[in-house]
Amino acid sequence: MLEKRIIICLDVKDGKTTKGIKFKGNIDLGDPVEMARKYYLDGVDELVFYDITASHEKRNIMIDVVRKVAETIFIPFSVGGGIGTVEDIRSVLLAGAEKISVNSQAVKNPDIITEGASIWGSQCIVLGMDAAKDTEMPSGYRIFINGGRTPTQLDALAWAKKAEQLGAGEIVVNSMDADGTKDGYELTITRMISENVGIPVVASGGAGKPEHLYDVLTSGKAHAALIASMTHYGEYTVESIKDYLKNRGLPIRSDYRKQA
């Protein structure tokens, strides 16, 4: 079994890390650069930085914050929000990110996946998808864009398969129904997509305790688990989560942190 990864997500709005429940009621939690540094020193495997209002506000991502975060950590770092052109991708990668995540912009212009992958490689291109239950969709899940504000006609499973064909190297499956609830990941959609694509799938939305990560990394067949609330509010540490998973027999990525 491949090593599983623990990824922490920093949703950023107006220069501050923020967190809500089901994409609503967001509260500010602190400076993203300081939080990124803390999590790096805590031993997290990767970080994801989402500029959560960039697409909705039709503006470019905050490159200055990306650059500061990249200068502060020495682990894989993915950036998403408002990335819609090859030049946007170039700017983010030059600012220090290892990967870029496209979500709303990929729905509007799927070619951005192929263009990015052809220049920088599939390993740099992550598809982020915000999905919610909808019985009208063949898979039972509909894709939303613009920070969960706008429903599309895309079926979640069909979109995941297409994104892989277009060149995406990884998919982050974010359950809008579970987001911020801390009641556990949405195992059904995570497993469905993991079983139907040949690229890594990252589960997102709903983590509240280490058992939830174990469930999604085993029953949900995810390659990695993305967390936010359970560490942002100090209920758990990266080390305690990793220890729990290791004690239950899961192969967890080695700790690459460097002492500052």
C-alpha cells in the first residue's frame, strides 16, 4: 500500500485564514503565513492554500501571500483560487508553489488543464471539485463553482474522469455537504471517484477526529486526507493524527520537516 498523506488546507479571504461550515459563516483564524509555518514545523506532509473568493470576485490570486508562504515552508505546497490562464499558472509556480489547483476556472475552460499539464507536467495540475448530493445527477452528485455558490450541469464522476483524460495529475474531492461539519468525510463519493480514476484522490470536507481519516483512507480509498477545522481549533495536532493512523497499521508518509 502506498504511503498516505496528511494535507492541511488554509482557506484565505482578505489576507486571513478563514473557516466556515458548508461554505457559510466563515470566521477569521489568523495569518496564513504564520499558520503555514506552524504546520510545517508540526510535520504536515503538504499544505493547500485556497484564495476562496478569487473566482467569485473575478480577480487574480494574491501572489504576495503565495510567495511569503512558499518562503516559509519546505514541503509540497498547492495553490488554488482564480487560476484561469497559463500565465496565472506560471505566476503561482514562479512564486514558489509546487502545484496549482483549478476548480471553477477549469469548469469554465477545461483546456487550462491540458495546457498546464503539457507545459509543466500533470503532477503540477490538481483538479479541485466542490460536489454536493443531487439525485438528478447520474452519480448522485453535482459540481458547484464560484466557492459553492453556483450549480453546474456537471456530474461529479463524469467530471473527474474527464479531468484525468485532460491531464490532471490529482483530484481533490470536497464534499459540500460535509464541509466544516466535523462529522466525517463523505465516503461514498470519495470511494466512487477513487475507484474510477487512475490518479491520486484527496478527500476533503468533514474531518473531525482521527477515526474519520482512517475511514476515508481505507473504506473511502483516498490517497490523502485534507484537514482544516480539527487542527485549526487546536483539538488535534498533526503528530497525534499521524500516530493514531500508524498505530492502526496505515503507512503514513515520513516526516520531512526541518528544524528552523
